[in-house]
Amino acid sequence: MKNIIKTKNAPAPIGPYNQAILSNGILFTSGQIAIHPETNELITNNISDETQQVMSNLKAVLEASDMDFENIVKTTIYITNMDNFSKINSIYGSFFDEDKAPARETVQVSKLPKNVHVEISAIAVRSI
């Protein structure tokens, strides 16, 4: 059984997908990009602000699932320029307790939706 997760506190999907799916206590989030949910505007003026918005969007999806960052067991970060890794990593890391941080990979890609510079998805479990 799967439950569709929807919240107005994160951007609406821009295609045929949902913000997240909860199945058997496991949450699979769609990749979050830096769309501000209230204004529907992209935040791409600098990589730090962009990453902060992505993480805020991810937080909203987690909260809509009655979870938080401690529930995350795996993330995937897609970036268009590996030179931005340290700035992205700094913002990303501020959302986690380093001793309990999830598994992760970071992948450089040639292009992301809406020409953003970072996209992050996560898998979280209800009982850790």
C-alpha cells in the first residue's frame, strides 16, 4: 500500500509525480529543487540560497509525513558543477547531526529541471 504525500509547504510537482510516497513506513521523496512554495519562484541567485531552499522544501515534505531529518537514511544530491560541492555540503550538513547523518551520494549532471544547480532527494524511515 502506498500513501501519496502532498503539502502546500513545498513546491507542487512540475510533472506526473508526487512530492513523496510513503509505503510500509518508508518515505521516498521526489527530488526537491529551489522553488519557493509560496511564490512559485526559483531561488537561483547563489548556490547557498538555492541549497537552503531545497533543504527547506525537503523539510516540508518530511514534516507532512510526520518525520524530520533524523528519519532520513539515504539522500542523493545532483549538482551541475562540482566546484559548488563545498558550499552545498556546508548548507546540507547544517540540517543533520554529523554522527547520525544518512548515507549519500553526490552526482554531477549536465543539466537539471528548470536549469537549477542542485536537486536533492531522500529516503526516510518512520522508526529509526
